[in-house]
Amino acid sequence: MSTDRFADYGRPRRVDGGLRARSARGAIGRSWWSRRFLEVLESFALGTRLTRGRSYARAGQVLSLDVAPGLVSAVVQGSRPKPYQVSIALRPFPAALWSRIEEELAGQAFFSARLLAGDLPDELEELFVAAGAPLFPAGVQELTQRCSCPDFAVPCKHLAATFYLLAEAFDADPFELLHWRGRARAELLERLRARRAEATGTELPAEPSTTAPADADDESTSDSSRSLVDAAVPAAGAARALAGLSATPLVEAVDRFWLPPVPLPDRPPRLATGPDLLLRQLGPPAPAIGGPGLLERLRRAYRTFGPADR
């Protein structure tokens, strides 16, 4: 292989106004869905090929990031004048599968209320798995990763930087994860409201009118007119999240007051990974502390003791 191919490699070009990771040091990702996403990626044993993109993400080398159904697109500035085009494809769920998922979500008040309030509860992952639609890829082969740079490694640091910025995008708006899987936030919530209204026999609230009343300029606007205008203001906060739920008389709910609205899982979802996952992520130790020989001894010890599930 000719070395001229990498002759112009060097430090990345400085970027003004790029997307910069919020965390200056340590782990990236604060919410369960972003941490879970990075945990899944690390379980693929990508090792330093993933972590070397962290500095790119923190330096603001990602110029743009767009999430669409089945495809994440990014533009990343490297060491060459022309930025690199990056794409990460993940098959979106088909419409029939989304319809079944929405039916499951609408059938449980707990999920409907949390989603309509703008939150993705931890239990959501288990519901998607039970419906045959895992939120996260089960293997690296489910991701189609492309970058226009000449680096043959997958992921290269440009792809890795995109993964980290994508995790932070999930922090900012968890519905981006569902959007990647094929359902935009507005469409999903509208379908949930419609299904809840159908299940409870209530009508969807009318869209607020933007037309001013005929006597808007009349100083003698009646109290009844003001009441009509106030009634057009949509509910917000908890009132909006609970608007489509049926009211249960208190006398019928006293015995269930301290019970969870849905059955709780025995334990949080876990990845089935080998006991030497951490060793695969860190790479070989320095010769001063034993080098590759120490790594192999630790690997045998990890396999002997097995996972700490006891």
C-alpha cells in the first residue's frame, strides 16, 4: 500500500461554529437512552476506533447532523480542506409494526402519559423488544456506516464523532431515537392521542383558533367572549399529558394507589456480553506493567470467574 495515500494527514482543521459536545471530559451521554446507545456500540468491541472520535466531537469538528427515518447524516471537518460526508443507516420499522407498537403504547396509560409529557421511560425499551422491534441494533452488522474519508477503519474517527454527537442529540430530544426508527415525534404523539381518544370514547381537543373575534377591537368585549377565547388556549404540562386519560373515581382506585400503573420488570434490561468486554475496549497494557501477557492472564481470569450475577 502506498504511503502517499496518508501523506497529507495531520491535525484537523479548526472549525468555527461546529457542533461541540457538551461534556468537556469523562463520559458522554446523560439520559438512559443516550447511555444505552453508547453502551450498545461499545459492546460491539469497537474499542479505540470509537473513542478516538470523542476528541473530534468535543472540538466541534462536526459541522452538521441530521436525523431522518433510517438515516443519520453528518458533515465532519478533518485535516483536508473539504469536509467528509458521513452516514449511518439503521433500518426503520415498517408501518405495520409501528401501528402495533402504537396500539401497545396507547393501551397503557403509563406510557401514554409519559410520552405525551415528552419523556421516554426506561421501561419503553422492554415494550419495544416484546413487540419484536428492538430500539437499538443487536449487532454492528445492522448499521451501514459510510464516510468519504480514505481511512479504511470502520468506524473511522469521523463516524465515531458522529456517534457521540448523535448520543447527545438523544439527550436533547429523546424522540430523535424514535425518529431514526421511522416515526417522527409529532406523528407519534398525534397517533397516540387519537388512539387514547378512541379507547376512552372522548373527542380530540379542537385546534385553537387563530382568528380574532369580530369584536376584538370593541372595548366592551363581554366576559363570555373572553371565556371563549380563554377556552381556546390548549392545555399545557400535566394537563396536556393527562387530557386523553379516563377519570377513575377515587373510591375505585384507593386499593391500587400504591401499586405501579404497569408491571415492573424484575431487573433493568442488560446486554448479554462477555466478561472480558472491558479488556477488549482498553487495548493492550503498556510493557511496563506486563504488556500483552498481562492482558491474556486477565482475560483467562475474567473467564474463570465469569459474570458477577451472584
